[in-house]
Amino acid sequence: MSSPRNHRKSTRLALSALLLTSATASLNVHEGQDGQEEIYYLPRSAPIHDGFVNKPLSTCPVKPGGVQMSYTFPWTHTPSCVDISQPEGVSRKFCAYTNINYNNGRGISFVTSPEVAASVTMETFGMAIGGMEGQIGEEMGMWEVKDAGSKGKGLFAKKDIGAIFPGESLIVQTPVLIVDKSALEPESKEEVERVLLTAVGQLPWKSRQMVVELNGNEDGSFEDIVKTNGIGFTWPWVDEMPKLLSVTPEIARINHACRPNTLWRFNDFTLTFEVFALKEIKPGEEITRSYGFEKRSHGRRVRSLEANFGFSCACPLCTASDEKIMASNDRLSEIKALKSVLPSDPEEADRTLEILPSLVEQLEKEDLIAELPAYEETLAYTWSMFGEEEKAKHWAGRAQKHWAIVAGKESWEQRRCGDMEQDVKGHKTWRTWKGLQEEEESDDEE
């Protein structure tokens, strides 16, 4: 998706320069004597150190000028660092880390803290260097990039294929750029742009070109590219669990819809994103994903998308008739209200049975498919607690079907629901409701 914002002329020149950068040098930008940014090159580090022998450093010793002089596995470049001001009034160090061999030469760059970089393991990189089995992309012939009107480019299911079924994978690929969200602070725009320019410039030419082409505005910055096209996720391998933004160019071409036909999963161990069909996608249909805010009312949703991504949503739901928009808003309000009174105590299972069927019904009508399996599974457990085998089996089957789509066919979620459907009476929840146990004790006394 393209950003509408305008930025400095020097950024436009840097974007062009990236596509001409030598494959044997790393690109760095510093301010010259006349105040203009100068682009120059440093030789790359040739060897990748053995991570079992040379453990990654948890800090970056940095010389004046922002160039780090010690090598850490698994990076193929000398990390280049900047200090970025944070809202709390302190500065944090963020560095550009790159491995050009990752995923059969696709490459990957991180702009993050030394602590996060040190947590990326040799095992993770070893899973991808030399090629990843099971990658799925445009070469599979399921989709193509086409003009999408006012939205710019978009992904469309090819017209000469059959329908894409729920749960079917459309893209399985690794990001080329991962950026710590806290590095994108407005107080340090020049430093942010400098380290991002280095990170992108160090990527292999093809990956670098894919990132640059995501910028639909001639004056756009790399910060805009990351904010507009990045998918947010939490990095679990360090204590503070920072929020990161990943740029996977193939996925970035997917336009937004408030009721999308795809969903994505991220494997934080192998650094792999998977985009899969959430519902049936017909030949020629545009492939869409949600950028967020889909559970907000129409007005709030439109304002949030415009404020965060710079576009006015024109998806089918947001451009529907006033009557349909009002009905959707009413359902969203009802969903929120039902969730707010849903019991969490198993002893209130009877109350749960009063609320959950209505909640599931509203979620279905509002086409919020990804939320269904968790509530369907809860209904299966609740009916099992009351000793209602057929009802528990019904909801376990529904939950298994939807978990197979949302979490994957091999997921633990779908397996456990499948096991319950096959043997409700053998499930640990069977006839465990306190009221049933009291009735049984009363019968025994008589």
C-alpha cells in the first residue's frame, strides 16, 4: 500500500541510489560539511562466524560516527548504529543488522536494539540459509499483482484457477526488513531515516528493489514505507518483548478490507509469515487482509485507518448503504456488550449458555470468522460440563473446523477439538458442573 505523505528531496535521491548500489559494498549515509547527506560505501564482512563458538554480543561497542567495529554472528555486515530519542526523555541505541545469505539469498535486515539482535539464533538462520522448503509465492500461480484502482497495486486470485478454499495458503515467506517500532520516534527522524537507509541498502539487490517499489510516492521516506506496509508483532525472545514491524513485500501488496478474505500467521522461531484464505476466494477476486480496527464502529474505524495509514477506507463494508452500516454498528455494539458480561467462572456455566449462543450468532452475521473457534470451543466444554453429549460434540466439531482454518490443520487447537468430538465422555470436562454433582450426591443419599 502506498503512503500519501511528502518528505525531503534527499530521501528521493537515496531511494534511487539504493537501486544502483553495488552488491559487494554496504551503503552508509552521513552528513557532509555543507549539511547535505553523503552516501558512501564500506566493505562487507566476508565470513559468518560460528554461533556456537562466537556467541552474539549483547551490546554494540560503537565508535564515534555510528559505525560498530566488532562482528557478531549471524550478520554479514558491520552493524551501523544511531542513538534515537525516546518519549521518556532518554536515548536508545538502534542498529542496522543484515544477513544477505538468509533464505537462499533473499536476505534480511533488522533495525533494532543490540539485545534483540543478540536473541536471533543461529538455529533460526540455519533453517533458512540455502532455501526454505514449503515457500509459497507468486510462482505458484495462485495470484498476481494488478492495478487496484485508487488503492494502487493489489493482489488478485488468478482467473484461470479454481476457487481458493478456507485455510489454503497463499503466501509463505520471510520478511526482508524487521524494525523495532520504538525506533520510529518523531523526535529523531533524521537518525531513523539514516539507519533505515543503511538497513535497506545492505539487502541483496532484488529484495532492496522490492522494498523501494512499495513507496508509491516519489518523496516518501523509508519510515513511511515501514509504517504503511509493516505488520506488527511481539518479539518474545527478550524480557521486554518489544513490538516490531516486519516488511514482507509480497504481503505488503495486499490491500485492506474491514472484512477480509485472508488472515496471517507468524512463526517467531523461523521468521516465516503465512497468509491463508479465511473464506473462499473466487477466481479474479481481490485478496484482502485487515490492517486493524475491524471491531470498531464504522465512523471510528474509518478515522483510525486514516490516522494510522493515511487512506480513507473504501472496502465493501465501509461503502455499503447507510442501512447496512447501521446494522453492522448495532451488531458490533451487541458483540461488545455480550463479551463484557460473559462469565469467566466455571460455576456460572449456566449463565455462559445463556450468552454464548447469541455472541456466536452475532459474530457470524458480522463475518468476524477469526473469533468464532474460541467461543465455539467454550460452548463445547460448557455443554460437556452439563453432560449434554450431542451438543458438546456439535460445538467441538464446529470449533475444530474453524481452528483448522485460523490456527492451521496441524495445530494443537484443531486436534484437541477433534479429540473431544470423537470422545466427549472421555473429556475432562464431562459432567463436572457443580449442580450435576450435587444432584448425584443427593440421589446417593436417598
